[in-house]
Amino acid sequence: VEGNNLFTHGEQIETTLITGIIYPKSCRFSLFLCSVLVIADQLFVVRLKEAAEVALANSLTLRNVGEVLKLSGTYNANQLKQCCLQYISLNLPAVLEARYVF
């Protein structure tokens, strides 16, 4: 994991290089939460999994809602899945325009 700084429209954005892909600093927390959800599901730690679901639901964006929806289906995170579907339905024009989900 390497840190770097990018400049976009006059703003400095801290990034992280993980497996050859540059992630903005704001995405690192979502990646961490996804890892927590996966591990909690694998270890049957229900309360931790539920906490990760809530935290991920609160950090949904147009860019990550598709991936989080896939993750929620894979790891039986039903509350998170419902939040993703609701987020998509409330933001459908923007989601379709951005094509992040599909």
C-alpha cells in the first residue's frame, strides 16, 4: 500500500495504491468496511457483520452502490442489500446516467 497525492481542479486529494489501482482516501474506508463484512460473515460474528452493514449503508455513493450491492448478495447481508436497492431507486436517474451499477 502506497500513499500519493493528486491534484484535481485545484484540490489536493490523498490516494492509496492497492493492488495496482489508485483509490481516493474516501474509498479506503469503504474497502475496509467490505473486508470487515466478509470476515465477520466467515467467522459468524453476527453483531460485527451488522455493524459493518450499517456503516456501509451510511457510506453509499453512486460510485460504490453497485459493488456494495453485489457484496451484500454474496455474503447474505440482507439489510445492506435493502439499503442499496433503496439508494438505487431513490437515485435512479443519476445511477443510470453514471452507469456505475451496470
